[in-house]
Amino acid sequence: MNELLSLIADPAAWAALVTLVVMEVVLGIDNLVFISILSNKLPAEHRTKVRRIGISLALIMRLVLLSTIAFIVGLTAPVFDLGIAGPAGAHGEPSFETAFSWRDLILIAGGAFLIWKATKEIHHTVDPGRSDDVLEKDKATMVISNVGAAIFQIILLDLVFSIDSILTAVGMTDHLPIMVAAVIIAVTVMLLAADPLANFINNNPTVVMLALGFLLMIGTVLIAEGFGAHVPKGYIYTAMAFSAGVEGLNMLARKRGAK
């Protein structure tokens, strides 16, 4: 209790909390885009429920991982090494390496899943013919299975994004109460933003393709991170913001043209 009171009275702790909340919200955007696209494939009456379940699971998973910080940090220790490394970069570190930790393997698997899922959704968008996909909207008899499949896929990606999120939190502060507060605040923001974002994506077909492109990029970055090739997050989010800005101008032009 004394430690908590001292943190409340410490301006540096508040600065760390604000910084960490911003970082967690930014990292949560990837997760939110995936949940929005996946839930929009379901019948309308199930979408909000699946989004809330997905984001609630993300919060639970993050809090559980925070309770096992020592274990999570241990996931960064190499478990095997293929002995291959890329040329040294500007800071003397290899551009990529094959000394894989459990975190690396999880990131690679998550990235591969995102690329597969985004590619499949792009194919369905470009060629909207009938298929055997369990998430097809017109298969009313498969609603229960659809919801279960959507939640299962959300859980898989929640795990990947949660580990990345918690490792970021551990790298920014040593105080567990600050990490817990930041995670709860960030996931609450995600919960409030989920429906507006999903509805916006659903009501603007061209934004769906843009969001799927973001998922492809995020999946590629996760795989690169798994191979030790660090991609500055600032570049990724700048590219996403620029693309979203261009799409915003296109939407404005179409709206003005329709008038």
C-alpha cells in the first residue's frame, strides 16, 4: 500500500503511466483492426458480442501475463540457433539472425497467421464467390460455428499481441501497478472504440481493403521481428497514418462527387 501511495505522489510515475497508455493504445490498434474485420464477417446480431468477448479476452490475457512477468521475460531467451546471421547493420548488430526464442516463434506463427488470414479475405473481397469458408455471411445454419471460429481466431491473435504488449510494458517501467493500470485503461479505450471502428470499416468497402493491407504489413513485420530484424514501429504507424489520410481524401472526393 505504501508503494502504491508513493507512486501516486510521484510525477515520474504519472509520466510513465501516460506514456505507457499511449504505447498500449497504439499497439492495440493492430488487434482492434483484426477483431473489427473478423466480426464484420458475422451476422449483424452477433458482431458486438464477439467484439466485446474478443477485447475482454485480450484484457484477461494481458493481466494473466502480467502476473507471470518473470516467465514472459524468460521467453526472450534463445531456445535454439541455426547459426545463420545477416550482415552487420549501422549499430554493429546483425540485420537478422536465427537464434530463436519462444517469443520469436510466437511472433512468426502469429505473423504467418495474419498474412494467411488477410490474403484469404482479400481473395474473398476481389472474388466474392461462394466458398467453404466457415465465416461466410450467407451460411445462416453455421452461425454457432461461425461465432466459435471467430472467437478462436481472436484468441490466437490476442495471445501474440498480448505478449508483444506486455514485453513493451516491461521495457518501459519496473512498477507492476503502473503496467496493470496502463493495460486496463488501454483495453477500455479499445472497448469503446471497437464498435465505431468496425461500423466505419463495414460501411466503407474500400477501407476494408486498406485494413487488410495493414494486416498484411503487420504480419510481415511480426515475422521480421521473429527473425531478429527490428523494424521501427514509428515507420509502420507513419505508413499506416499516411495511407489512411490518402483514403480519407478519396472518400471525401467520392462524397463531393456524389453531391
